[in-house]
Amino acid sequence: MTTTHTQIPTVLQRIVATKVEEVKAAREALSLEDLKAKVAAETKPRRGFAAALRAADIGIIAEIKKASPSKGIINHNFTPALFAEQYERAGASCLSVLTDRDYFQGDDTYLIQASNAASLPVLRKDFMIDTYQIYQSYLMGADCILLIMACLDDAQVRELHALSIELGMDVLIEVHTQAELERALQLPRSQHNIYGINNRDLNTFDVSLQTTLDLKNLLVEALNTDLDNKAPKPLIVTESGIHSSDDIRLMLDHDIQHFLIGEQFMKTDHPGQALQSLLAGVAADG
């Protein structure tokens, strides 16, 4: 008798499969043509996510996230609008809002609530696989969208990147490995590009800050080769695993000054205070 072994899908593969079904259902509820018409009628200006990071000595993208696949519910008193207000008062440069429902217990309305409650630019943190989602993101008021190289092929990422920029949104291009970085560097250079190095392996959910340190020099070397002296400095964001002022100081020592931080803030009842304390600790260290 022959024994067959079925490979178990990774968390990321399961998420992407769910997204395919989500987009299919959304298209049936509202056609792409009708969605585009709504987008064409939208007049709300974008807030300049990349520009806000460039203006900051330490740029914090403060995340609003209720849960995660690895930790379950992180914040039991989840109030997106309140958290957005707190983050803005505490000195965040931008916001990131999880909208994925099935795996992070997010919702599109959370982004809208956060955007209405604060003046900070907002990233739609979700798993983008289809142009339909880019139009959705614009309509809900996102200033930046996330493209995760690990769940997109080259043709997909080029299409989503081009459409996002055409609509005036900035793009956080996320990588975790050198291979993903090399693929990301094939995208057109743009002032809208932000390069995110995720210290969390989205297949295993293991975290190591060494990932940023290993990839940062390769990224800077490649970008600086292609940019003239008048071009803005490439934006690099380190994502996941930033828990303390020591972690931030480590990154600053390696010329990385932009951070996406969520869980460290969201596991408290007062995320804004947690951000304020973290920044105060960095100032004391400096």
C-alpha cells in the first residue's frame, strides 16, 4: 500500500486562500465597475504617509490591532477611534489598522473610525492580492497600502503597486528574505515606496530582529546605486519584534529610524501611554 503525504498549508497560504474567497464575494456584491465609479467620485485627499515618515526623526507607525493568529485576542477593550487619538497625542507619525477579519478580527470600519478620529496618515494593513482591494482601500480612506512580497508573484505586485501609486497612495513593500528583497527591488523606484523589513516569518511566525540588520545594508546599497543625489533618502521600516527602547536604539545605531509597532502597545489598556513611555525611554537613552 502506498502512503501519501499531504503538505499542511502555512498560515500565510491559508490567509491568501481566504482572501481569494473574500474578493470573489465582494465582487459579487459590488462589481468592479461600480466600485471604480465610487472611487472616481471620492474627493478626500490622501494625507501623505511617506512624507510623514520622512519628516520624523523617529517615525512610529502605531498599529491598531485586536488579535493575531499567533496570540489570539491581544486587546479586550478594543476602541479604534480612541486608540487613534491616543497615538496622535503621544507622537506617532502614522497609523496602521488591521482590516483582516478572519485571522486578525479586524474590519474595514476600524480604519474609517481611526482615520476620522485623528489627522495622521493611515496604512490599511491587510493581505492585498487583487486590484479590487486597492480600490476598496482608497474608498475607505487609506493613505498607504501594504504589499507583502511573500504572498504575491511578480506580475501581481507590479499591477498592485502601479495602481496604488496611480490613485495617490503610498506603498509599504514588505520583505522578509533576501529573495523577496531582490524581487521588491525590481519594482519601479518612487517617492511613494516604503520598504518594510518584517522580522516575523509569516509562515512560522517566529521573530528575529537580526532579519532587519541582515537585509538593511543590501537594500540601501541597491537603492543608493539607482538614486541620484537629489532623490529623497529611501524609507526603511522595521516591523515586528520591537518591544523596548533598547530595540529602538539598536535600530537607530544601524541608521534605521522608522518602526511599525503594534502588539507592544495593544497589549495594554492605554496604547498611547505605552507609546509615550517608549519614546521617553529612547530619549533618556540618547
